[in-house]
Amino acid sequence: MSVKIDVKAIESEIDRIIEEAKAHAQKIISDARKKAKEIMSRPIPLEQYNEEAEKIKEKARKKAEEIVKNAEKKAEEIKKKSNTRLNEAVDWLVKVVAGA
């Protein structure tokens, strides 16, 4: 039985997933701000604009939080799997060294 674990590669993958999620969240927020500016430039009553802009910003914020939260969960799952594999590899190595 051979178990090959590259902890640095796993950590890099976790970091990449989180960074991608953050970048995606920032894009959503940026798009929401653009949409809010577009709405603001329309000739509508200020009260309606404020309500609509706040709804868009809140929706974007929730979506961004959800994306980051999901990325963190995925990263944690990857970390747990790597720890399990590492433990299996150590157990196997101990058995080989011990002659079991």
C-alpha cells in the first residue's frame, strides 16, 4: 500500500479556493455598486432609489458571504481528508518499520 500526500499542495489548493471565493465575492459587490450607481442616475424618487439600492447591496453582501463560507467549508473538508490520509500513511509506515 502506498500513500502519497503532498501537504503543501493541499494547503495551496485550500488557499487558492479561498482566494477565488474572495475574488468572486468582490466582483459581486463591485457589480452591485455599479448597479446601485446606475439606479441612482435614474430619475426616480430618492426614497425608492435608497430602498432599491439597499436591497441590491444586501443581496450582494449575503451572496458574497455565502461564497466565502462555502469556500471555507470546502477548504476544511480538504484539510480533514489530508489529515486522515496523513494518519493512514503514518500508521502504514509504523507497521512497515515495526515489521508488522
